[in-house]
Amino acid sequence: MPKAKRDFVSKSEVVLQQKANKLYAEAVKQAGTLNQCFVDLGKIASDLRRDSLWKHVTDAKKGLPRFRQWTEVLEAILGRMARKRAYDVLGCFELTQGDNPIPASEVRRMGISRAAQVARLEPTDRTPEIRKAAVTRSVLEVRNQVQQKLNAKLPPTEHKPILSLLAINLPEDYVTEFEELIELLGHTDGARDGDSTQSIRAKPFKLMLIGANEYWAQEIAAVMRQMKAEAATHDSPASQSQEDPDFPDEEEFADVPKPRERQQPLLLSVRSN
């Protein structure tokens, strides 16, 4: 039956199949050395996507269309978890095309992640400053510079936040518990509120901050009052007078031994149940 279908394929379709199959084979080959030739891979993938040429990629045995949608092509080339990576590669290639193109050699120096951030901008917004940062700065720094430009053209309600890396050393079991909680909170109504300005990983973190502030509200308020009182004492005239030039300089008496302080008993405060 498949052979009969293939007998009725038109000559023009055969030509498209041959072209599509050749590009697909090249894409698979280039994907093996992605970090070295991602611009080349992006060009091939772009050619496959143009005019839906990927629809003419055929099965080697039966000669039938191999893919039903474009995402299947990306998964076949780069793996099931690589859809975003594939679109990043396409964005890298598109930087070298159209208005205000960037040389492929410069895009290669940027690397996939930073070049993909630059590709989010309109050609006129790809300034020399942004391009220099994409070669010399971290991915996060480039992302924030790009986001600032994008936010400038959006209403305040659609602004996406500027990000900052938070690094802290914690016991492994704390980290495991934190990651599990982040995952669970990400499925709650509080995190899935339709706000696209925050990532699904950032929202659970905010929920934890809100929960901690509410749970420890009284203790936090007490600590803030104490800190405020201590700051007021430090800024009082009596405290500031210690720095008055009319008072002796402590360095003049640095060699004079201080009187031994009287030892005070250690008092333990025990809270009754």
C-alpha cells in the first residue's frame, strides 16, 4: 500500500522531498557539534521552516511524510527537551539576517544563550553597547540589559522584572526540601494566576516570602522596633558627643591598662509552657 502511494508522487514533490531530506540530514549532523556550529545549524533549520519545507521530509523506508508539526522536527534533531534551545538557535541565525545584521563570527563569540537574548530585540535596538555586553558579560547581565529595553516599550503592568542571582550555601537536605516546595507551590492557584511577567519559578519563591512574613509577623515587628530603638540610641546627641574633638583622643591612652571588669553572673531566661 505505501509503495502504491509513492508511485503517484509528482515530480515536483519528489524534488521537494529530496531537498527536505538533505537539509534534515545536515541538521542532524550539525546538531552533533552544536556549540561549534550553532549558527550553521540555525541556517539549516531556518531553511527547513521556510515555506513549511519540513513537511516534505519523508520516511526513508516508506517514503511517507515523517513529521506532522514543526516541533517534532526540533525534537528529532535536538532531543525532546530541546525545543527552547532550537528556537534559540534559530534566533542566533536570524541575528545575521535582515536589517542591522550581526556578523556570524560575532554571534559565535556571543554563544547561544547570550545571542538568543539579543535576538529578542528589534534590529534597531541591537546597539553597540548591547552587542559588546553579549560578548563580554554574563548571560544574566545581557538578559537584564535586553529586558530594560523591552520594558521601555511596554506598559508598566507588562514589565518583566530585572533578575539577580541568589547564591547561598545550605545543607543538602534544606536544598532538597526547598526544591520540592518550589515544585509543589508552582502548581497552586497562587502561582498559576495568569501573570506572565513572573516566571513559574519566581512565583513560588514570592509565595514563601509572603507566608514567612505573615507567620512571623509579630516577631518581625518586635525585631524592627528593637533595631529602630538601637539606631535612635546610636544617633542620639550623647552618642555623637563621643566623637567631639573636645574629648580626649582614645589613642592617647592606648597604653594605659583598663580596670578589670566585674564578672556578672550568667542569667538564663526560661519561658514557661
